Amino acid sequence: MQLDLEDQILEASKIIQKGGLVAFPTETVYGLGANAFDPEAIAKIFKLKNRPADNPLIVHISSLEMLPKLVNNISETNQKLIDNFWPGPLAIVFPKSQLVPDIVTAGLNTVVIRFPNNPIAQQLIAKCGAPLAAPSVNPSGKPSSTNPQHIRDYFENQIFVVEGEPSEIGLESTVINALEPTPIILRQGAITQEQIKEVLGKEVEVAQKQTKVQSPGMKYRHYAPEAKLELIPLGENILDKIELYIKQNLKVGALVSSEIYNTLPNAVIAFDLGSKENYKDISANLYAGLHYFDSQKVDIILSESFQHQGLGLAIMDRLQRAAE
Ligand code: AMP
Ligand code: MG
């Protein structure tokens, strides 16, 4: 029998306190949490995900009082980011305190922290009485989980899941390093470069894959479904490509906005991301689309492209990486 939410949170906090792992909802994607101060528990995250040891984890807090134990210093710039974007989908780089185990930060002298605004995440972290180091719930390299079913598809019943709604944003948090004179976005997300620029009142860069690797996770393959994903550039006709592949007897998946979904031939296995008038729907549905094509065992996925602006930048970032 399914426990009610309060009992799920209680059960999850007991597991965390005993050094175990639990999955829980956040507004970005579901997280796979362990006590951030317990190196043996953290090691279980790396093992379960088969995550490279040099890819550090984000630490999640449920109140600003948790910060002093985690960080050495809060710069004026970081304080501005906290004041404007927390709780929310922005993860911030801080100089780390000695109490944070090296395994969390992959030996770096910085730690990335986020204060999620999802109430279930907040209640769970508060109940644990400790910050939770938590990456997304997926084997390393695969699309993140945005609902409890995705987690069971990957890990069956290996981990206890606190069941929440499907993730509201559906893309991982924005990660920002504002310790440098010119702040740099290490990963794009729902908090955009424009928003951060406006709050800080100065230039903000976005890390490019080609430049020096700033965020260790950037060098790895990410968000990749089983089938090859081909991203059709804006302005090109996705229907022509679909027909071409169908003629080659391929089982084709189409990841498209509602506007295109409604025009597709029957032979296509299609996933409706929502109207392209509303990028919030597209981002919220994106990973469910990738999971769907894994379950349908298609030969190839053709995806529509979206505008490189606002939330579209993070959506395109994930699609481009999924296509690599
Ligand atoms: P994940 O939790 O798997 O969604 O990914 C966390 C992201 O944050 C990865 O891209 C990491 O490389 C990045 N990250 C975590 N800690 C740090 C850090 N101290 N410095 C730079 N990037 C970090
Ligand atoms: Mg991840």
C-alpha cells in the first residue's frame, strides 16, 4: 500500500540517516539524495549511477542556515544571487568548507549548492536535518527522470521514491560560477543568462563545450536516449526527413510540438511536447518524450528545433547533447 506523503518523507529521512539513498521530487528533475556529510552514502550514488568519480554533485539545502557548514565564504555577488533566485532552479558555486567530503566535490575546492523551491524536497531535507547531495536519478549519460515511473524504469525497486508530481520545469538547474570577475554559466537551465545579467548588473558568459572545461560534468555524454537522435534545424521540414526514413523501413520517432504533431503521418511514433507557443510545456515534457522513445524501441528519433532564446536555450542545449 502506498504511504501518504508525510509517512513517505519520514521513511525517506530514516533511510538517509542510516546512510542510504532516496529519490525525491524537485522542481527541476527528480534527485537521488544522500547525506552530503556521509562519504560512504555518497559513494553509493556514484556506484548506482555508474557516475565518473570526477563529476561532482550538487548539494541541496532547505534553509539558509545550512550554508555556513558547507561554504567558507559568501561573496557579495553570490549573496545577490541567493537573494534573487533562491529557493529556485539556480545552483551556485561556493568555496567549500572542510566539512564537505571530497567525494562530493570530486576533490575540487568549490561546492555547488541549490535551495530547491519544491515543498516536498524542502520538507524531506528539513526532516533529514542535513543537506542532501543529489544528482539526477538516471544511469550516468541517460536522460534524467521527471516522474516516479522513469525512476522505476531505470532502477526497478532498488531505491525508495518519495512520490511527487511530474517535475514542473523538467530540465536540470542552471549552474553558475560567480566567483570569477565575469560570472560564467556552467549549465543552462530555467534561470537564464538575461535574468542573471539583470540581477548582477554585469556581463555573464555561458561556458562553451569547446573552451576549457569549467564544469567537470560537461565533458561527458548526457541525456542520451537509446536510439540515435537527429535534431532537425529550424527552417528545415521535419516531415520530409520522416518520410525519407519511413521509406527506408525504419521505425521512426518524432519529438515535436503540437503544431507539427497534428500533421504527422500515421506510420510515425510521435510524442507531443506541447505548443511551441509555450516553452514551459516543451521543457516540462522533454525528458518524458525521450523516455517514451526508449520504451517504444524506435530506430531513430527526429526532433524539432526550438528558438535559441529564453528557456529555448536550455531546451536546445539538452537536445544538442542528446543528439551527440
Ligand atoms: P547533475 O547533478 O548530474 O545534474 O550535475 C551536476 C552538475 O554540476 C555537473 O555538470 C557538475 O560537473 C557540476 N558541478 C558540481 N559541482 C561543481 C563544482 N564544484 N564546480 C563546477 N561544476 C560543478
Ligand atoms: Mg544528471
